Amino acid sequence: MSQRVRKAVFPAAGLGTRFLPATKVIPKEMLPVVDKPILQYGVEEAIASGIEHIILVTGRGKGAMEDHFDISFELDATLEKKGKKELLELSRGISSMARVSSVRQKEPLGLGHAVLCAKELVGDEPFAVILPDDVIDAAPPCLKQMIGVFNEKGGSVLATMTVEGPGISAYGVLAGAPDPQNPRIYNCTGMVEKPKFEVAPSTQAIIGRYILTPRVFELLEHTQPGAVGEIQLTDGIKALLKEEKVFGYTFEGKRFDAGDKFGMLQATVEFALKRPEFGEKFRAYLKGLV
Ligand code: G1P
């Protein structure tokens, strides 16, 4: 089994109902933060972390995601003819960014099932999972930090964040204790998907970045529907925990929940403020509003 993490799975088959009407025709993963689809933030993070092969788990009507990473002949030819060099480089850069494969999740059976759909494309090697809704601003990239932990610890690694209060029930939550040597690492003993606040085992919420060993695929094949009636990735990893070590990792960086309207607005404002070409102008504009 190759130990290098070379492949990243992007579950992206959902209907995106939280963003209707914008997502009636457009995949939610193609909604932009400033001028870049949220999916591209995740793909760029993967590539900057050493990933070579992107695996999209898609659904009906979501072909725009594959088209985005393909060559756009008409666009490139027009930009070339008009001498728009920078835009041409931008467009060509996206299509040559990475090797992209896709597989369909035919039924919405849950995140665990979506990851299982990538089994053949991943094969017998450790792999990453990136949930494109979670846009993470971090240097070094969140996934790169996690690959460092995977290489050091030799077990699956889940990104985590501390969530105090009832908001914890929106997440998968870890049970266990922080590593005495490194407080960023959490030694897992269990996990539960979307627990009620009163029974949440800790404040360590799983965020949409995972490095998993391929054994999880066989376990997901036998995972029964759990929280909200879906086959949960958390339940598959919980089964993995009976056989292998699993670690939580509090990454350095800031996560935005771009699957939520408020989180999307926060991401848009913060990424816009960082843009050299209009960040200052935008800051002055925001100040003028309050
Ligand atoms: C999914 C996972 C959950 C995780 C969350 C992070 O939930 O099932 O364990 O905490 O992503 O964003 P979803 O947000 O798809 O309901």
C-alpha cells in the first residue's frame, strides 16, 4: 500500500437546496466567493498540499464542475484573439491544474455513501476527503498540515475545531482526549454524528477535511443509515477506530461554512478585504456603512 496521500475525494452530489434559487441550475460548489467557485478553493488547497488526482463525486445536472476544470476551447480562442493574456493564463491554468476524474453518486444516501462511490478510483491507498462547503483560509494549507500529522502518526486524521454551545449539534463530534505532547492532536476514542448538545462527548467538531486509510471503504460498505437517515462518514470512521488509530487535529487557520448563507457572506467579505486590487476600497466602503 502506497503511504503517500496522492488523491483527494470531493463529495459534491448534493442538491444545494439551502441556496435556492441560485442553485436551481448551478451546482452550489460553483457559487463564487468573490470571483472563484468554492470548489476551486478546495482543489487549489489540495494541489498546494501535494495532491495529484482530484476525484469529484457528482450527481445529475452538475456537469459544470467537470467543465470548469476542462479546456474551454471557445473561451481560450477568443481571449487569445483579443490579446487578453492574463485572462487566458487564468483560464488555461484552471484546466491544467490537476488530473480530475469523476464518479456519480446516483442516490442521495449520505456523505459516507458519497465517499464509498470513490472506492474504485482511490484504490488501496490513503486518501484525503475535502468537503467543498468548508472553505479554509490557512498557510500552510489545512490539508498540508494534516498530511504532516498523518505522516508522523500513521493513522487517519480528521480536521477539528472547538465549538462551544448548542451549535455543536450541526457536526460530527469526537470523544477522547488531547495528546499530552501536542495539544493540537486529539486521541480519538469515539465519535458521534450530530449529537444533541446535552450528550455531545466533547467540543471537538469535525470540519470537512479528512485523511483516511482505505480500510474505511470496506467498513462503509457495511455502515447502516444513522443520523438524519443517511449513511454517515462519521459512522464509517467510528468503525475504523475499532481497528486503527484515528486522530483529531485542530488546524491553524480560519474556516468558513460556505454551505450556509451567513458563512458565505463572511467568506466573501473576508476574502474581498484581502484582495490587493480593491481590498482597501472595500474596507472604506464597509466602514461607511456602519
Ligand atoms: C458533514 C459531516 C459532519 C461534519 C461537517 C463539517 O456534515 O457529516 O460530521 O462535522 O460535514 O462541515 P454536513 O455539514 O454535511 O451536514
